[in-house]
Amino acid sequence: MGRIKLTIEYDGSEYVGWQKQQNGRSIQEEIEICLEKLFNSKIKIYVSGRTDAGVHAFGQIAHFDLKKSHIETKKISNALNYLLKKSKNKIIILKSEKVSGIFHSRFSVKKKIYLYKILNRSTPSFILENRVWHFPRSLNTGKMQEASHVLIGKKDFNAFRSINCQAKTSIRSLEAIKIKKNKDNIEIRVFGKSFLHNQVRIMIGTLVNVGIGKWDDKKVFEILKSKDRTKAGPTAPSCGLYLEKVTY
Amino acid sequence: MGRIKLTIEYDGSEYVGWQKQQNGRSIQEEIEICLEKLFNSKIKIYVSGRTDAGVHAFGQIAHFDLKKSHIETKKISNALNYLLKKSKNKIIILKSEKVSGIFHSRFSVKKKIYLYKILNRSTPSFILENRVWHFPRSLNTGKMQEASHVLIGKKDFNAFRSINCQAKTSIRSLEAIKIKKNKDNIEIRVFGKSFLHNQVRIMIGTLVNVGIGKWDDKKVFEILKSKDRTKAGPTAPSCGLYLEKVTY
């Protein structure tokens, strides 16, 4: 039959993350369970990149190989959505499509866009619960945008990765960071081919320290140069982060 | 002491509506319970207008009178938020402020803005669950905007009110309807001084019938002229509706 690409949206707040784990439901496992129900055989799925517990996706990409199928490829999404809903999952397959055998959800990635949402006002919001980082102190997004320029380009992001990050090299190319403010809502989009573990969230935590006036762009430059995780800002909460798009 | 104005945000999906009812938690009752705890006396609150079960608010307005207060007026919101959270409510008091004794949350209204959110794509969304009307058929928002003009001005909206509506007259002045589309997300804002029961939701249901090509602006004109509820479109679901702002 061939290789199938899935475009996936999920509410990450209900899961331990993309990857299978002992301590709760994972997105990968829930989809694999439904694929097994659908095709009566164990199927392993490959993802563009894992997301952590609480992180959402508007356009996560995964692929799997199928020996034979009793349903049309584009209808696999509907069948999976039926099964996912039945098992009370918060996952939607937006699209299922046939791709060439040389396509790989992880190795063929050209660009990823992460979106980080901040609610910047004194009171929290129940309408946006688990959907944004509620940050009560006023943020200067102009200063944040200015400081973000320090991070653009091919750099050693060792200061901006989790101490548990297992990537061999900490050098990554960051294409752009775009910050938009609309009343109390701040949206930060981060563009790049690949990211280190927690890189986006640590960059956000660092830029937020700039936004409150604690740090400036020179300080962010020093942090980058230090290659020392303890120098950078806190890891921003997972609930504000969305994997928005992956292009190939 | 005087009159206090509250600006209130809530996730309506957890409530039977603004007004006290036998069959579940209402926003009014939950706030009144917290006010009683705070001030040790029964306090009745008056609202700009009730919202139905499932309808949200970003800026509902209510007022109440206080004989004496042991806390600063602007800190009443914090105290109420603490109590509301403790009783597991999805209500946030954004602001508490002192107003003149001639201010009335309902009778002094100058304008109300309702926001209606539609997710217009084939698949539903768990990230936006209870926050939008998921409408799978493609909508032509240009045609909807065109047909909306028929409803603007001082008109008899009898065809656009619930059969349970108890207002003495069905004549209302509709100031504007503005429709914005951003990818799959449609936002419709409705501006007016006051509305009949279910008026916004029936207008949305009617415009959606235009959006799918079933009706056009001439048909909407006929419906308006008929003054007959059975001629208009369905009442759009409450989960997509937000009372966005009330001005005085």
C-alpha cells in the first residue's frame, strides 16, 4: 500500500506528551491503539518531533507504513477520528494522505513553526484555561522583539536546552521570532528547522525576563555566549505552547 | 458606601446561565454567594442583561449596592476571585469600581457587543471545544456580510426572537454586524443597544443559511418582513456566543 502522512491537532493538557510513557496516556500510544483497531495489526507511527506533556498542536505531522488498506487513504482520518472520540481522546486527525516512500515525518522537515500564547493581564482566565500562560506583570513586547534578534541565526543554544536534552550538538539555526500583541493577548511565533529539548520554552522564559525590564538584549547575548542553562530564564509553562505547523 | 460596578468574564459552559434556576449553578447565584461570604449580608446583583446556558462573557457588567465595606473597592475583585476559585467557579471579576448612584447596569447601557465564533472546517477541534460553533460546510462570509445589511437599523425583529421572549416590543435598533474570516475561524460581531431573547443566535443561524448558499439577502429581507419565527434560521448553538463588551 505505502506510506501515509497524518496531520494532527491535539489538546496536550490531557496527555503525558507525544511519546509513550508508563505514567499516563500519550498521544502516540492513543493513535497507535486506534490504528491497530482499524487495520487489525500493530502499526508504529513516526513523528516530526515529540511534544512534552501539556504542549498542544495545531499541525503535528506523523507517518506510518501500511501493507494493505480496506479504506481509501483520505478516509483514514475520519475512521481514526471516530475511534479516537470513542476512547475519549482530545486528538483530531485533520488529514490523512499518501506520500512517497522517501518522505519521513522527522528527517524531511524543512521548517517548524511554534506558537506561544501569553495572557498578559492581572487576572487569569477560565475561558483560556490550559491554553495560555497567564503572566500578570506588564510585558514590553517591543523590548522582547528587540532582544529576540540576538537569537536569530546559526548559534550554540546550549544555554537554552533542558539538562535532559540528548541531542549530540546544541547548534541550531533559528530563522525568526515574531511577536504580536493584541490587547492582553501576546502571540510569539518561533521559526526554525529543528529545536533542542525545551528550547522554545526557555527562550520564551528568557524573553519574558526582558519584557518585565529585568534583562535587556545585551544580557540575552551574554546568556547565549555563556552556553550555561543556569544563566537563562525559566522554562515557560507547557500550556502556552503549540506546534503550529511543519513544512516539508 | 455606595454602588459598585463589576466587570465579569466567565466560561458559560459550566452554568445554566446568568439567572438563578433550580436545575444547576448560575453565574448570578455563585457571585451572590461569594458576596454574602465577603460582606456577611445578602446582596442582590443587577446585570446588563442575562446570558443563556452555555453563553460566555468577556465583559459582562453587573452592579450592587453596599452599605459599608471593610475593603477598598478596587480590591473587591481580588477577594471575590479568591472565593469564586475556592468554590470551583469558572468566573473571573476583571474589575470592581465605585460608580454613581444613578448608574444602572441594565438601564444605563449605551451599546453592547456580542461576538460569535464559528470554526468552519470539516473536523471539530478539542482545543476549541465549547468555545466555538463547529460548522463543517463551507461558508461564504462575503454573502453573509451582504445579507447582514438587511438587518441593520430600527426594525421589528419578531422573526428573530425566541417564542419564549417576554419583551413587550420586538422593535430593536441594530447598529452593525461585522464579519471577519481568518483561515478556518470566523468571527461575527453584533453591535446594538439591546437585544431580544435569542436574537443574536437566530440572526447567526439565518446568516449561516446564507453562507451555505441556501438563502440570499432577499430571503433575509422576506424573513424580517414576515415577523414569523418559523421562517428564520435555526438558533445557533450557545457555545459560540460571547458577550464581549458593554459600554455606558
